[in-house]
Amino acid sequence: MLPSPNLDDRRFQDLVDDAKRLVAHYCPEWTDHNVSDPGVTLIETFAFMVDELFYRLNRVPDRLYVAFLELLGVTLHPPTAASVELFMRLSAPQPDVVVIPKGTEASTRRTEEEEAVVFATTRELTVPPRRLAHVLTQADGAAAVPRTEALHGDGSFACFGAPPVPGDALLLGLNDAAPSCAVVVRFECEVRGVGVNPNNPPLVWEAWDGDSWVPSDLDSDGTGGLNRPGDVVIHLPHRHAASVQGGTRAGWLRCRVVEPLPGYPSYSASPIVHSAGAFTIGGSVPAVHAEAIYDEVVGMSEGVPGQSFELGRHPVLPGGDDFIVEVAAGSGWGTWTEVDSFAGSDPDDCVVVLDRASGVVHFPPAVREPDGSLRSYGAVPPAGSPIRIPRYRTGGGPKGNVAARALSVLRSSIPFVNSVENRRGAHGGVAGETIEQAKERGPLALRTRDRAITAEDYEQLAKRAAPDIARVRCIPADAAEEAGGVRILVVPAAVPDMDNRLTFRDLVPDAEILAKVADYLDERRPVGARLMVEPPFYRGVTVVAQLTARPRVSPERLRADALRALYSYFDPIRGGPDGEGWPFGRPVHAGEVHAVLQSLAGTEIVDEVYVFAADPLTGKRGEPQQRIEVNRNALVFSFDHRVRVSEGA
């Protein structure tokens, strides 16, 4: 049952009391206000009738409530489209550049129960041929040493120092940059880098983006930490750029020794490399859960103000290219651009307003002024002119939040492209706003009136600018040089994998989202207020626990359940005590970790619990603590929890 809107909260006694106060003001000689007075009887009669009207008014149907919201300028938010990066793998290394055009489609597999979920790339992807041109070794704090013998296979060398220490690096230079590409580095190695776990060696792969070394995704390591012949597949960042390292210009990437994780050994001797080579095998490109509609004719103009035309498909997704309408004019087409409101438009402005939820295009109206004249708030398309939409996107919603590697069907035929997959789960797909949600937002929108004054105003307007973000927090800038500034902390709508894990990269909003929020708020902030839109600070937390399973409970099953529970509880978006996201600034206690693990059905006893503060960027951990403090404007992030389970008696 829908809750009844409370448009007027006055009841019978409130109306009677208000009337008696007005009587005392306008007719002071009327002093008998007892219930026996005939005048009071009339007041109570009218109060009873008005109370009945209020009761009926407060039960208006949703259709009328939506009409009230529209009068306030509140329309339902359309769904937003999930986004993901698609990895396009080539069938084999190619001697020429492979171009994958914008709009290439990939989808999930269609089943008897579910339709395929389709994603389309948002830009062109170029996969150039690349080869390994330079090899250098660099001890921590020392100069780089060329290793030309690795290119010809006529010698061997130690990758790192003797023994290897954190900071030692192997530098690999491609003949040019390969942004967004996946590079295969083929090694001929000797089993000499002993002492490490081949499944988790203390190595990180990085690439130079023109300004600094940035982490690169390691797809697979067939060498076991440079300990045997094999291939290493690395995904280079979008900003990979050629630069000079060790006096040599190339597209650089490097393998660097780091501190091993707790419980894992480090190198006791350096790996030995006999030869190395490299080639590109594919690339990654952004894609969205949307279908593009091209050159749709929506009707013919009647030449009158206030015309509306409904699109063939709705909702219309925000983002991407600007929404424009084309009207036939002579031998060509005139362009009409989208605006938020017709207010302030001149009579000759070619503008339209689009209701994205219902897919209706509104042309400017004409309003009669007090002197009887008509004021046009935009140009009117000539009568008989065809109206078309050159391109718009439809789709979106939570259906697009697919799991990692769910997109495996290449719907567009691209030469030399063998397969497609999403290495991470898609995120950002949000359902369209419901009437109940609009009822809650309507009073807030009326109060803010499109102006940001209080912290709540900034947060409400930020969500309006980007409905696909999960959380927003507005705080005053704390630096002295930023006095009078406002910081907007944005948390994107990341989707966990099957084990409830989030990657740190998914919790950092895209530059496009930050720019969209900043531009929207910049037009609505007070004059003189400085605005900074950025991600929040995340305090990494690692839990190490020892459990004893109940009799006849699988230790592996309990371990998996315990890890899922920990990643779910310390989730900045869906975790916390109330399940609505970890509260900003809430500290982490070892006691609540104990409670989460003890509540699992298969747990007999929680033997040990250690909580570590961790840096999610470097992976470094501190000492075990009973309480980890979190900055009042920071959130927690689960970083590599470890659980051991022993069998019960």
C-alpha cells in the first residue's frame, strides 16, 4: 500500500484553534468561546468539513501527485547505464594496426530464461604492432644498466640485485607507446629466483604514463615470478606514453620488487633471464549498456508553439553525445539543442526540453503576458517540416551490472579479433526513479530551488547531476589556503564480484563523473565559494582470523563464507551495521569483526582476530590493533582479508 501524502497536516482541533485566534483578533468583543455558543458551533462545523477535505486531498492518486511534482519542475530521473571495459583479444599478433570502431557491440550469452545484455563501445580502439626494443636493469637507487643481450638471446643476466631488495626493477622498452593495449612479454628464464611463492611473487608491474609510473593490470604470469620460461600478459593504461629512461626513448613498462605480503617469502636469489620479446595481443576500450538509435523521424511540425513528440524508444540515457533534434530547413537540416528549461530563452533560440524518462521532446511554448501579447520562449519549427533525432541512446538499469567475464559474445564482426570479455564487473547501472523516490526528492528540490547553500543542498544537487553515483558527502575545505571552499566527496556505484569483493579502482570515480558534478555545481554555488569534487579517502583494513568449524562443516566452505561476510561488512557502499554503507568516520573494532565471524552458521569458535591498517595503493600494512581510527570524512576498504579454518573435534 502506498503511503498517503501529507499535503496539509492540520486536523479538526488545529482548525478550530486557528479560527478562535482569528476571532480574538478581528472581533475582540466576542468573548464567549465555549462549545455552547452558536458561533463556536458553526466554527466546529466548518472545521469538520475542512478536515474531511484534507483527508481526501491527502489521498490523491499517484497520477495527480506526479502532476504536482511537474508543476514544481520535478521529473522522474531516467535509469543510468552500466559501464565496463571490454578486452578485445586478437587471434594472433598482427603486422599492421588493427582498428576496432566505436559502437562495436558485445553481449552476454542468451538463454531460455534471459535475454542477452548488450554493451557498445564508446570510442575507437587502435591496437598497433609493437616489439621489445630495449631492456634495462636498475638496482634500487642506482643507474639503469642496458641489457642488449636479452634482445638477441646471446647471453643471460640477473634481473635484480644479489639478493633482490624492494625497489630493484627490470625495465622493458617497447618501440613506441601502446595505450590501452594488452602486451605479451615472452621470457626465457632459468629457475634461479628461489624462495618465492610462484602464485604470489613480490612483484608489481607498472607503466610510464608521461608523468609517473602507474600500476598496470597483470592478466596472467606464466613465468611464476620470472622463474621459468613463459608469457606475462600486461594491460597498459590508457595514458601510456613514450618517454626517456636511462637515456633511451621508448614506451616503458617495468617489473619492480616490493615487500612480500605477510606470510609470503621474498626472493633469496635473483631470477636469471636469457632472452625477452614482446608483442601486442589486444586492447581494452570503455563500453556502456546502451543501444544507439539512429535517424529516427518522430513526426511533422504543425507550426504552433508547445509541440511535443514522443520517441520510439525510452528511456533516453544521459551522457555520451549531446542530444540534438534536427528540423528540415530548405535543402538541409537545422539543429535544435537540449536545455534544462525554457526560462531565459529568446524567441529565436532553437532549443528543446527532453523528458528522458518518458522519451518526450518538448518544443518551446508561447506564454501570454499581462499586456495581452504572446512571449515566445524559443523558435517554432515551420509547419510541415519533418523532425528527426540523429542519434540517442536507450537502455540502462541494474540489469547491466553484469559479473566479470559475463560479456563473451562479440556481436560485431571485426577482422583479426578473436574474442571479447569484461575482466571486471560492470557497474553504474541504476534503475529509473520511482514515484516514491520522487516524493521524497520533491520537497528537497523545492527547498534547494536549484541553488547550493547548505551541505544538504550540495549533496542533493550532486546526485541530480550524476544519478549513478552511490554516495555523496559535502564538507568544508580544511586547508587554510582553501578557506571558504567546499569539498564534495563522490563514491561511485561499484558492483562487487561473486565473493562480495570490490576493487579499489572501482571505488575511484571516473574523471568524467567528477567533471560532470563539478560543472553542474559550479553554476549553482554562491559567488566566491570554491568547489572541489574528488573521491573520499579510504582507510584500508585487513582482517586476519583463525576459526574452528563446527563438526561436519567443511573448512573450505566456512572459509569462503567468512571472507564473503568480511568483504560485505566492510563495504563502503553496502556494508556497515545497517547495510547502507560504512558510515563516514566510523572506526573499526576487532570486537565487531569477532561478532561478524561468530554469527556464521558453521563457526564453532573464533580463535584469533587481528585487524591491520593497510594502504590499498602500496599494499603496506601496519601493526595489529584492536581499534583502527578512521578520519571523520573517510571510508573503509577491505584489503586482502585472510582467514584460516581448522576442523572441529
